[in-house]
Amino acid sequence: MERRYFAEAAKITIPVLFGYLAIGIPFGLMIVNAGYPVWIAPIMSITMYAGAGQYVAVGLFASGAPLAAIVFTELLVNIRHMVYGLSLITRFKNTGKWKPYLIFALTDETYSLLTSCTVPEGAREGAFYGTIALLDHLYWIAGGVIGAVAGKFIPFSFAGVDFALTSLFMVLLIEQLAKSRDATPPLIGAIAALTAVILSRIGILPSGHILITAIAFALAALAAVKGRKFKTETEASR
């Protein structure tokens, strides 16, 4: 990719750079704190690259959870990526040799960037999107390595670390709202999450099913709202 297009991709990924360092370092610290060697952090980030899924996996492995339970839990944690992929079928159509990597590297943050950025005139879609995804991946790997190495020499408290991931999502949400000016998806997501939490608090829904229930509610509501809007626009254009 030409230098000016790379610079544009790097500029777009700056929020993710700081976010991934902030949450990648604690991941590396968690790895060594659980008794695993430093090299596990980069290997896991290169081959798994699942953000929240990696945090969950470390805890499950450290606790000696059965493999079947780990696989099922990771499926629930990462099932949202299937929806991400479906919504990007058209956008990834002309990405060529970059497509397999783009599918693999589709994290929440990368999805947010790819759905809100504009490919510069003259740049190839695959190379531009791929550069964004690759930079995000490198940021995450770097954060994990820094944390794992530091964890060998620096005592660290994990108090408040869990809020780093939430903060990054908030920043990306604000940026996406500013560009799309469509508050419907996040509003539906917030209502779905609140509904699932309330159902859990009153005893109707098991606490372990809050995430999958919220996702199901949100997808159903979003499909209904967007489907009705699409139908209206189609009828108006006739």
C-alpha cells in the first residue's frame, strides 16, 4: 500500500492503539499471574485474537475447567462475530487475498472502524481494510507482550482493570454515532442488555445466560426495526 494510504489507516486506528495497549497489558499480566510463561501471551494473541475471549480463556484454563465447558463458553462470548461477518459480506466482496485475514481479524473494534471508515480514492479496498485490521492486531499483540514481560518484574494490582475494555467500547460507540448519526442500534442494544439483567435479577433468567439473551433480544429487535424501515423505503421508491 502507498505511504499516504498507510498513514490514513494508521490515523484511523489511533483510538484502538491506546485502547488495545490499555487492555492488552492487563491480559499479559494475567497470563504470567496465572503461572503461564511469557511467550504464551503473543502466541495466544496471534492465533486466537479474541480480546474478551482471551481473558475468559485464561481464567477457565487456570481453574482447570473441562475442555467442553471452555469451548461452549468461548462460543457464547464470541458468537456476535457471526453477525459481524454477515453484515460485511458486501463490503468484503472485493477484498481479494485479504479476505481470509479480514474474517479472522474481525474484532469488535476493527468492525467498528471498518463500518465507519471510507476507503481513500485510489486505494484498493482489500489492502486498506487489511492494513487497518493488521495494525489493530499488532497493537493487541504488543500490549500482551508488554504486560507479560512487565509482569515478571513489576508487582501489579488488577483493581479497576476490567473497566478498560468498557471505556474503549464507549469511545468507539461515540465515534460511530458521530459518523452514522443513527442511535437506533445502540439504543436497542442498551434496552436488550437492561432487559436481560432485570430478568436475571428477578430470577427468571440464569445469570450465566445474560449475554446470549441480550444478544438474541437485540438481534430480533434490530431485524424488526431495520426490516420495517427497508420495506418502507422500498415501497416509497416505487
